[in-house]
Amino acid sequence: MVSFVELGYTRGLIVGTDVHVLKPSRSTYAVFGRGHRQSYCCQDGCCDSGLRPDVVRLVEAAKEQGATRVILRTGLGSNYVRTIAGLPVSDVSNHVGELGDGYSVRRSYG
């Protein structure tokens, strides 16, 4: 089952116990589904506003719906954050493929 949480421009796609954190960005990773493409949030803010308070609040809301892991584009070096709102973080590059309910994670090559 797929559900969503939204906070401003930040959106969480909850699939099972994973919350995929999406934001308008230039990330090459995106969720495709139902005629839409939504880019992943990047931790280091290289192409979007990165990890801001809205991401923490969104993850907290996703936890209330059963999320136990955060999927997004992780940062490098000192910009890498291992947990958000107490949940472990995993890089989206490890989750490319079908998510279910017509959604998939794909990488675009420029």
C-alpha cells in the first residue's frame, strides 16, 4: 500500500515501512508514477534546499504512519546524515526499481 505525507514542497511517499523523501530538485533519481515525476531530496542541498526542518517534520509524520526507514539521496563526507527523526537513512541508489501500486524509482542520465 502506498500513501503520502506532504509539508509544503516536501513530499513523502510511504511504501511499506519506507518513506521516500521527495523535493523539487535536479537529482537524477526520481519516483515515477501515475503520470508524474518527483525528484528525491538531496541531504547536502547541492540542488535543492536539502535537509531543513520540513524534512524532519515530514519524517516524524511518516513515523506515525509506520515508517521505519528514510530513503533519499545521501550527502557526501560531513553532509552525510545517518538518521533523521530517529530513523535510519538509506541512499536511493540502493532502491532503484518497482515500488508497487504503479510507482517506480529510476535514474535519469543527463
